[in-house]
Amino acid sequence: MTINGQDVRHTLEGQTGLWEIIIGLEIHAQVISNSKLFSGSSASYGGSPMSHVSLVDAAMPGMLPVVNQQCVRQAVKTGLGLKAEINKFSVFDRKNYFYPDLPQGYQISQFKYPIVGEGEVKITLKDNTDIYVGIERLHLEQDAGKSFHDIDPQSSYIDLNRSGVALMEIVTKPDLRSADEAKAFVTKLRSILRYLETCDGNMEEGSLRADVNVSVRKPGDDLGTRCEIKNVNSIKFIGMAIEYESQRQIDEIENGNKIIQETRLFDTSNGRTRSMRSKEEAHDYRYFPDPDLLPLNIDDDFITSILEEIPELPDEKKDRLIGKYGLSSYDADILVSDKKNAEYFEKVAVGRDPKTSVNWITGELFSALNKLALDINDSPITPENLGELIDLIAEGTISGRLAKDVFEMMLETKKNPRKIVEDENLSQITDESSLEKIVDKILNENPDKVMEVAEKPKMVGWFVGQIMKESQGKANPSVVNDIVKKKLGV
């Protein structure tokens, strides 16, 4: 819609009229790397407290950082995947602030000269429209450690296992206009990172988390005062935090109050944000280039070598699946949301009807995996076996109804479907003389229903259902339908 000469995608209704939400995200994505950004310590998740800590991570005197080339490579690869500008010159800076689990008293980050510049991400909304979200920058920085305040009533404990782990901070432009758009963006970004294998996207383990900046304004007005919601670690909570915070700001303004620029936290127990600290006066981090680290100078050969590693990304894969298999945009979106789903589909679809393949994967298989809490890579049913099940239906060996029973047996036993059909004697009955005996039995047992057929031709479907039940699903429904119509004169 257009309001005051400005295109507006989404609005909220307040007491004083329509409001527009402005959202920007700062995504912290942990780099997939064996070791940390500036030391050789393990970057793996978990481990007993203080077991992944070197003298560099603990900021012992005289210890100097050394840049991990793999982390630089992963950042450039991510930038290329986001269709962003790669800055051949970048600088590591010291961001000075005190926090108990930051042993150096500063964080090594990038400020004025980040490694990646502007890019964009296309997201598809529920109404099947596409919007483009601008990427402002991507920079590398080290993570802090972790404080524990619930172990002892009088003491806090520090674990530095995470201290120094490489993070990519991906900052968007304020291009998002609703909770749904923000959720769609994070979902798409996580998918891209997983395709690139630069971040595992595991939000439960903190590998991907977001700082959410929210402000509201009347459509056409200047940007309002924003509040930052720190460290939201699930896509669901990102949406809930935006919905609550935007409504809170509207209520505050309409009640005659001003929005204070501040940092807030999202309380998952009650679905509300609460104040953490004021940011009315910007904190002076006193950024300056880290004197222990030389600037990064990246050459064309380094970028070219990484370009050769870029896989087919979600947008390109979606277009290919639609063009090659004739899939709908909806089906293609579901498959490409996870590279493993798309790979599974392409194995099943070889020489088979693509739509049937999609339906079995997104229907029966996804439902079963969800109940079993399994990833598709751990599926008890291989793509080869699911494909063979589809073949058994296509060749008339089993009916669609029986196929669902066979599918359940495949889940339990991991057996080949053809073997199950043979062992359980589940082959479909197609012999007309055998089927006629079952049809005659059902017709003779239901003379009153037979009398109704003349006035209600749709009763044929009832008879077919009863015959399928009598045959325990083995009867060929198409043949049964023909026999019933012939005998009833329909």
C-alpha cells in the first residue's frame, strides 16, 4: 500500500492510527573452524569448563594473537554467498569494555574496515512475494567467555572455553517491516550459512543468535528511536520479541511518553522485553587498530579460489528444481530450506513422478521424522527404499492405502519395501474373478444400500470403501470401482 506517498508493506493499528515497524538485525554466527580466531585452542562446543583455553585465550602477559586463516576464508565465503562486496583491505580493532568473562578487557573486532561490505538476501513471504534485505556489513570478531551465577550463592564462575571463538557479525540494513519478515530472513540466512558450511546455525547451542533493533513510526515519518533486544536465540522468540516490543513502543508514544534508546532483554517465560541498560549516551568503546595484528590484505587469487568452492545456493537450487522437475514454488521452497532435504528428493525423484516424490517426502516422511525427532540424514527409510515404495504403487503391486502400512513397517524394520510386501503377502488383488466374489459378498450383505444407488449414485464410493476394508486394502480400487458400477448399472 502507499501512505503519504511512501510504499508501506506492513502496519499496526494503534489508538491514533497506523504505525510502521522498522527492524534491523545484527546476527552473530559462529564460524565453523577447528580452532579459535586467534589461538590454536579447540573451537568445538561443550567440553569440561576451562578445557579449551590457551594462554592467549586467558590473556596471559606477553601472549600474542595469530589470525586463523580458515576463519578469514569462511568470512569471505559467507560474503560471496550473500552477494556482498569483499573488502581486500580490512583491519582488526580493539573494542574496549570491561566484562568479567572478557579476560583481555577488550574484544578484538572490526570497526571502520570490515572484511565484507554491502550485500543482499532475497526472502519469499507467505503471500509468495519476494523482498530484498540489504546487508550493511559482515565483520569478524572473537566471542567472550561465559559467566555462571547460579552455581554458588556468593560467587560467580567463569568458563573461558568460548572465549576467542570466531564469530561473524552480519548486520542488516533497517529493511524489515514485520516479525514474519524478520523470521523469514533469519531462516533464509541460516539456510545459506548451512549450504556454505560456514556456520552450523544451531541456535540451541548459541551458534547463531540475534540482536534485534526495533523502532516504530507513522508511515512517511523519519525513523523513530530504536531499542535493541540482545541475544535472542530462536526464530520463534525473534518473532515474539518484535511483536511485543513494537506494540510496547506504540503504547508508550500514544500515552504521551518518549521512547528511550536502550538495550533490552527478551524474557521467554512471559513473552515480554525488559530494560537491561540505557543507551541514551553511546558507550565509548575507544576503538583503535590492534597493534598486535597487521591489516588483512586479500588478493584476487584468494577470492577466486573461494569462489570455486561456492555450492549451488538455495535461490539457484529452487530455480533449478522448478525448471527440471516442474515443482511448484511452495514445494521447492520446502525442499531447498535444507540442502539435505533437496538431496534426498533428487535421489527419490530419479525416473519417478516428481510430485508424488515430493508428497511422500514432505508428508509421510517429514511427519514420521518429526515424531521420532530425527534428521533426514538419520532417516530409517533411505531415498532408494522410498523410491521403490513409490514404484510399487505405480506398477499396481500395492494400493496407496497399503503403501502407508508398508511405510510404517519400513520405519520400524528398515527393510526394503518389496521384501515387506512379499513377506507379509500384501500384493494388490487385481484378478477380476477374485474381486467379483468380494463385491458380490458386500452387495448381498447390504440390499438396502443397493436400493439407494439409483437415487444416490455417489453410494458407489461407499461400496468401494467397504470392499477395500473387506480385502484389508489389497483390492485394486480402480478395478473394484469398475466392477461395482457394472453390477449396479451406474
